[in-house]
Amino acid sequence: MSLSDVFDSIEVQPWSEVVELHEALLQEQLDYVVARSDFYKAKFAGLRTSVSSLADLANLPFTSKDEIRESLLARPPLGLHVAADLGDVVQIQSSSGTTGMPTFVAATAQDIDTWNSMGARVFYANGFRPKDWVMHAYAMGRGFVGGLVNIEHLQHLGVCVIPLGAESGTERLLGAIDHLKPVAMCATPSMVSHLGSMAPEVLGKPARELSIRKISVGGEPGGGIPAIRQQMEELWGADVRDMMGGADFGSTYWAECDEKDGMHVCSQGALHVELIDPDTLESLPIAEGVSGELVYTTLRRQATPLIRYRMGDIVTVTAMDCSCGRTGYKIKAHGRADDMLIVRGVNVFPAAIKDVVMQFVPDTTGYLKIDLDFAGHSTYEALNMRVEISNTSKKSAKDLALLLEGAIRDKLTVKVVVNIVPEGAIERPGAQKEKLLERVSKA
Amino acid sequence: MSLSDVFDSIEVQPWSEVVELHEALLQEQLDYVVARSDFYKAKFAGLRTSVSSLADLANLPFTSKDEIRESLLARPPLGLHVAADLGDVVQIQSSSGTTGMPTFVAATAQDIDTWNSMGARVFYANGFRPKDWVMHAYAMGRGFVGGLVNIEHLQHLGVCVIPLGAESGTERLLGAIDHLKPVAMCATPSMVSHLGSMAPEVLGKPARELSIRKISVGGEPGGGIPAIRQQMEELWGADVRDMMGGADFGSTYWAECDEKDGMHVCSQGALHVELIDPDTLESLPIAEGVSGELVYTTLRRQATPLIRYRMGDIVTVTAMDCSCGRTGYKIKAHGRADDMLIVRGVNVFPAAIKDVVMQFVPDTTGYLKIDLDFAGHSTYEALNMRVEISNTSKKSAKDLALLLEGAIRDKLTVKVVVNIVPEGAIERPGAQKEKLLERVSKA
């Protein structure tokens, strides 16, 4: 791979120059929000002058999701935090709203350009190239940014997009892949696994005999879970790479390159990223091996700028440079802070548990639910979970449960009680994101 | 309204100039398809020279949906009819595939521009203006062109689009309308009626107290059915206008203007339209009062051009000019030829029956199914249908059935047997198109 094999030359620019750009853009963005956003005018009263560099950002308070919800309710339609004239807004997206009311994210034409520049870098890093035919199999409705916004990214990159969407269902998606022979696909990991496992039944041939050789996954942690990635790659005979982002800032701005060992930051010139300790809220250095929560600051947002915004992603920095030539650091994502469980004082992410369960495919189907039969996310009891045994397994339910409990204890130092359920007992995610946690009342 | 109050000046250009443009474009398009499309090379062998004007188009054979399906199967992915290099295709749409296999429609970047120019004229004629906030409530998934393609039209027009889509469901859509206060909405008539009737339950207030004042409907015949339009306008306190098109040529290219008495042709420079007798296949003049089937010829299509293509729409020309200044003629649509029933020799469209049933709201809910208990679309028996009686009706089922049978006989000279069913017995269309016909086995 040549050093210039990136969508945008900023991706291979010396990092010091990126920082210099961010220093300048930060000052412009702060002047803009203090002048135009009533929310930040009030929040940063007397504080604006305390920030003359990126290092000073820590002098400003964080912005939380709850504040944005309150802001939206306090002054509909776009909240106290809006900074553009309403007449300049060209698109309004809606968050998934899985917890609490859906929030709305507005964009001007320039904001859409900024989103597209990040998104095109992501899909290019994930291996997509102009003129590739790409099956788009994320959900398209409900304002989900994996739909329309991702399609706009793909069009900006210059691929041929086939926007069938997850709503098309298994038969229609597989039939279209078989007929149109796209070389690439983007979808959630659970959709990729589902389509791959259904191909023999629907088309009479395994997914690896189809045309797809490049798969970009996101929207769920699966792409970063080795056992799930391996399963997807074997099913499809394809290269699977992970990406990540969130509705508040477009769709996607982290992506794995050819090395597939962590996601590069792809938001140069658009978002400045800090790392903090989620408990003490202290700033952490972005350096190899450091784990913490991502904090985002927009650098040229017009409609709904956000300064020091906590989306809740917990990550570890895995590398500061890369043989691909990209100068941006790489991270591995563990999940959202909201989903982190604390079991007898030990932190554990549902995705890490899924990783272990996946290592027992084909004895299990890989589908599981963690039953939250306690308030909040912290328990001193063993964690109750359900795992599907596959119809073809020769193991007894009891043996499989013991194996899973042992493996999870060994790898994650967490005690779990595994309840084995038959294949098909756990609801498939379909067009929705896979939900590993389920609130249940104590048995 | 000023004579120039149109999206595109071609809409008010003297019709003779439009015809002159079409004369020139037709020759270019025919040269293009004969040179680049294997399907048309074979189909028009020896015939190309017989067409030196629009009037000569009748020398060429029609293109049918079945031929396109066969073409797609004969040479995947895009068929023998494809005329562009596959590397120049930037988007592939899928037809709804309600009958037979879904077909694929490809577009180059220039084709998308052509689609957008027609679509923007349509939404502008329907009353949408740049900077209007528009709730998009068509289905977005399954490759349905009312989704992504309509959104691209709206963005080309310059509105602010809120792309929640029909998949969002009633509560989320109404909640977003209540919060964001868009002035306009586009959706199927059944979705517009459904959302309007649910507003009191979901939001505690009638739809007419919400912000929406302009509604563009399409995808089903409802917008052209007086009783349905009236019901929608009363529910929402809004101006409701009809539009029409089809996936093979983008999304939409017929639209009602302020006069609301028929849909103007909006495809100047992109599609040439003929009218034929669907039985004799003879050309008919486009003149006030003439009824027939629409036949489309693309004029500058690159990826999948279609010459003399029969989509099956049966229409009547309602006017050759209009006080709005548009020089294009206007039509009223009756439905697709596929759906036309012949009852004891009398032609009747399901939409016309729906119109009569709607006149009995609130005694009926307006929901109905016509039970096709005979092969094909022709019967010598009375037509069996089910109609819902509403919970609040004071009429007996027997009285309502007699009233409906009498009204349909009087207005459409068709004998029907109405079976009254309780409110809720007929499936609601939801995000799907309303299906008035249902194949059933003879009781």
C-alpha cells in the first residue's frame, strides 16, 4: 500500500499539523458558539477567555446527553444549543431513542459536507473504493444515521450504492446480492452474520460463493470482537473491518485500515477528541495503552455544535501510528459506558461476554441475553445470562453451561450463571441493533 | 400566482418549444440505445431509420415489464437493456416487487440529476418551497423510490428534509411532528389518513392543531379520490395535492399545482409521453377528455433507457393548459391497467370503488377489500367485497350494505355484493401501499 492510499491527504499529514489546525479551528468554533448558541452563551459565561489552546479545553464543563434533551424541550424545535438560523438547516436526523426520548440533530449544507468528508474517509479506510458496488443493509427508516447519512457518505466516496436497507429482509437482500453481485456490503455485525448463515437455505449455496469480498460493519460492537469477526469472515470469505461513530456528529468517524488492529481517528478538521477517566473526569493522555472515555468537540459545526460532549464510548488507545501511513492514532472500543456492568467490583462490557460465547460456536448459536435482575448496572451476585445451544450440538446443556461459566470466569474474572435455552429462543435483532442486555424482574 | 412561480422555466415554456426539444433529444436517445444497449440493438434492428420524428415513434414496438424482467435474468446484473458502463452506475434501485421478482433500476450521476430535476418540479408544484421543513413519511427501506430518491428530490428543491420514514411508526412520527413543527409532509394517502386519525390518541390533540399545512401524497391513488382528499384536508387542516410516477424513471413526474384539478406533466426534457388505447394499442391524441394508457420514452437516460415503455397507468387528460402558467397538460389517474376489473363488461378501477365507500365515512371506516374469487380480472358475477362498519355507526350492517351496493351501482354501473365486517377486521397498510384487491378462493 502506498502512503498516499487514503481518501483525504489530511489522513497522512504530520499529526503536529493536524493539532495546529485544530488549535485554530477550536478558537473559531468557541467564538461561534458563544456568539450564536444561547445554551453555550450561558454555559460558558466568563469561561470563554480561559481557553486559548486545546490544552485549556479542560477549563470548560462537559456537555451531557441529558443537557441536550433538556435543551430540546426548553426551546423546540432544535433546542437552546442551536447556533444556525433555522432557515439554513437542510436535514434533521433523529437519534435511535432506545433510552428516553429521541433527540434531533440538525445539519446545514456545510455540516453535511463535513459529515461526508469523515464518512468517506471511514469507508475508504475500510477498503471501499470508487466504483465499487456496495450493498447497503443497515436500517434506513426511523432517522437512523446508518441509513440516509451513510448512503450520503458512500455517494461522496464515489461507490455505486444499492440502498435496499435492512428492512428488505433476508430473502430480498440475499436475492439482490446473488443477482447484482456487489463486491462490498455495509451492515451491522448481527445482520452480516444472519445473512451469511441464511444463504444456504435461501440461495442453496454458502455466502462465501457469493460476490462480496469487503464488509464494513458498525452500529454494534461485533466488528471489534475477534470471534465474531472471524465467524463473519469465514461465512462470507470476505475481509471484515470495523467502524464507529454516533448520530450527534454525522454517522461514522473511526475506521479500521488494512491492518485491522484498531480504528483510526478519521475526524481530523471536524472533531477534536479528548480522553478522560470516566470516574474522576480527569483528562488522560492519548497514548498507547491508555483506556478512557471519548469526549468530542466540534470544530466547524454550524447547526448544532457540541463542546466537550460525552457520548459514553469507552476505548483503549492501541497505537499512535500505523504501517498504512495514516498519522491518526488507533483505538479499540469496549462499548458505551451506559452498558458497562460492575460485577462484584469488576468492570465488564457485554461485548466482552459475547466474545467468549462466540468461541463456543457451533455448540452455541452465539445468541445470548444478559438478564439485569438488579437495579442499575452494579451487582454483587453472579450475573444471570441465557445462551442458546445449537440444534446440532452434541453437548448436554449442563456441560455447555459449565464450559461457558468457566471460560467467562477465566477470561473476564466475572462469575456468571448460564441458563441454556434452545436454538431460536432468543429474539433475532433483524433490522434493529442487537441488544445483549435485558431488564427482567428478579425470579 | 405569477406565471414564473415554477421550479424550472421549462414548465412555462411554450409547448411547441418543448416538443421541438423532444424531437432533438429523441434522435440522440435512439442513436444512443441502438449503439449501446444490446436489448434495443436487437429489438430495433432495421427499425431505427423508420423514426425521424416523435410522430414516427409508433413505428417502434413497445417495451414491457416482462421483457425487462427477462432481460435482467438473461444477463445479470443490469440486463441486456443496460446502456452505460457498469462503472458509471452510482445507484441501483429496486422495484417494490409486489408482483413477480423485484426488478433493478440503475442510474448514472447524470441520470440522478435528471430524476432530481423532475422530482423538484413535482414537489414545487405540490406547494413545497425552499427552506420549508418537510416531514418525510414514506417507507425508506426495500429500495422503495419514495424513500431515498424522493429525499434526493427534496434536497435538490432546497427544503429541510426530516427523513424519519414510515418505518418510524405512528407515535414517533407524530411526536416528531409535534416537536419539530414542520410546515409540510409527504407520504402515502393511507399514512396521511392514519397519522391524522391517530393524533388525538397519541398527542391528545387533533392533527389540525399541528403545524402541517401542505401535504404531498403519492404511491397510491388516494390523492386523486375526492372523498379521500377531503378527509385528509379536514383531518390536518392542510392543502393536500397528488403526485405520481414510478420506479423505472426515478420517483415522481406528475403533480397537481394550486388548481388541484389534475396532475401536470413534469417530465419535460426527460421523458416523452404517449397515450395509447390499451386494447387496440393505437396511438391516441393528447387532448382534453381523451382516456388511455401512458407510454413513456426516456430522452436522455444513460444507464437503463426505456423506449415506449408500458407501466400500465390508465389516465384521462383533463386539461391542456392551466391558470398556473404551466404549459404542460394535466391528467387524472385511474390506476394501473393490472388492477382494472371488468365486471359484466364494464371497466372499473378499485380506486373508483374506494371513492364511493369513502363517501359513507363515518358509517364505514373507509377500509375495504375487493375479493377476487375468479381468475384474471374479468367476471360475469357480481363483485364480492368486504367493507368495515365503524364502531360508532348507528346503521345496521344490512342497511349499510344496501346503501353501498346502491351507490356503487348508480355511480359505476357495477353490481357488487358488500359483506360488512367489523372495524379493524381489514389489515391496515402501515408502511406498505394499500392493497384494495385480494385473491381469495371461491367460497
